[in-house]
Amino acid sequence: MSKFNDVMKELQKSFNTGVSFMLPSVVVGGIFLALSLSTGEATDTGMNVTNSFMKNLGDLGIAGFTIMIPLLSGFIANSISGKPALAPAMILGYLANTPVGYDGIKTGFLGAMIMGVAVGYFVKWCKTWKVSNTIKTIMPILIIPIVTTLTLGMLYIYVIAVPIGYAMQWLVVQLGNLQGSSAILLGLIIGAMTAVDMGGPINKTATAFTLALMAEGVFAPNGAHRIAVAIPPLAMAISTFIDRKKYSSEDRDLGISAFFMGLIGITEGAIPFAVKDMKRVLPAIIIGSAVGGALGMINNVETLVPHGGLIVLPAVNGKLWYFLAMLIGTLVSVAILHFTKPNLEENMEK
């Protein structure tokens, strides 16, 4: 049991390390993207930014968001087994957050975390190999990175990603069968899927489903989805504002950028909080997003553009309930966090 506890402590430490190195990228990406999109106009294809400087600022924000997942994966692995694990884990973290294979499968931040842990322990095992002194000098810069990236990369592409791809296809079919049968159930499912991996494959499945319905002139499911995308970052931001004893100063600073990301519908703003405290944060934001999605569906809120947050309010039918559903869902998550998340001192003891 003590060995299991040691592994759990090591994993917790590695996740915290990954988050701490990822945070600046999240903050830079979120703030730059928020500033860029705030000058845009809601169109059928999303927020259209025409000012060239703001478009370039948005590109910097997108770059920050692109690199944050590889940073998370890389420094999780680095915390477990040192520098030889850094590059392979960053490569595989990027792979997890990029469509790969014939079906273009991606597994998002959850896949990147899995690959970070896998690389960390694979490299730790590689370090136990008995090799000659000549080979030992090139192990950390040549042999370990190549063997690790090749072995785990192919394992990911051919084994790990395939069942996830099939699961996503199954979810799309099931959601299609649900459409129209129960507005509350559909809203709950779309909202929960939106929050469960915050921009990952399950979130993207909900996005693909709502976009497909938009093409058929059905906009209510997209309304539920676009309400739900804003709830996780807004909930974490408000929680850091009102429950300051439950968060470190670093987390409270991150809450400010999460707030702006929530306003423009960037769910990824909640990822650092979820990585640090998954067992409390994930249930809270999933429930809050499900409530927001259900309220949107019940009240027939329609979002006419493929983007979320309050920034697209002019392109929403049912503006009052769009705002209220987002607010209520956010407050539900905040309340759950208030009662489940211990103060920082208690948390450190556990």
C-alpha cells in the first residue's frame, strides 16, 4: 500500500509540475485571444476579426494554446524521470492534441496527461538498462528519446487512439438518435460532454454534432453547447475570487485570465485547475455545464454562430435565457466547489 501511495504522490507532484510550466502559456494564449476576438464580429463561421494587428495578436494567442498541452505532457514526464523524457513527452503531447490517423483522432489534454505519465515511467525503465560506457553517453540525447517516441507514439496511434475514435463515432450516433426526443436530456448530455475534457475529443464530438445540426437549420443544441463552453472557466474564475483560501496565489492570478476566457467561450481556461484537482473540479464543472445546457435547451435558446461565451450574444435567439443559463450553470459549479474543495492548508495536509 505504501508503494501505491508513493506512486500517487509522485503523480500528483508531476501533474502540479506540468501545470506550473503550462500556466504562462495558458495565460498568454487566453489573454491575447480574448483581446483579439473582442474586436471581431459574429458570423456564420465564427468570430471574424478584420483588424490586421488584432488578427496577429490572435495568432499569438492560438500559438500559446497550441503549445500548452505539449508543455503539460512534457513536464509531467520530466518530473518523473528527468530531461531525457522531456522531448518525447512534448512530441506525444502534441500528437495527442492533433488529429492523427485515417479518422483524424485526437484525445486532448487527457490523452496528453496519459502520454506524459507513460513516457515518464518508460524512460525511468530505460535508465535501468545495462549498457557500455560508450553507449551510456548517448542514451539521454539519442537512444532514449528515439526509442521512447517511436514505441509509445506507435502504441498511441495504433492502440490507444483507435478505441477512442470508435467511442467518438458511437457518441455522435447516440446523440443523433436523442435529438428531438428529450430537450432536457439532450441539453444535459451536450453540457456534460462539453466540460468533461475541455476542448478534447468528447467536447469536439459535441461540437461536431451541433455543427451538423446547424447545417440542417437546427440551432438549439448549438445554443446549449455554446452556453456550456463558457461555464468551466467562468466557474473556476469566480471560485478563485470568492474562495481565496482554497487556491494558491498562482491559481488566483490564473482565475483572472480564466474569467476572460470564459467570456469568449474558451473552455480550456479551466484545464490547469482540473489537472491539479481532478476529483473535485471535474464533477463540479461537468454538473454546472450540464445544468446550463439543459436550461438552454428547455428555453429554446439558439446560437446562430459556431462560437460561445457572452461575446456572441448579438447572434443569439433567446438572449436572456442564454445569459441566465450560463450564470446559473456557473453558480452551480461554484457552489459545488465551495462545499467540496478544502482550504489550501487542509489540502496540503491530504
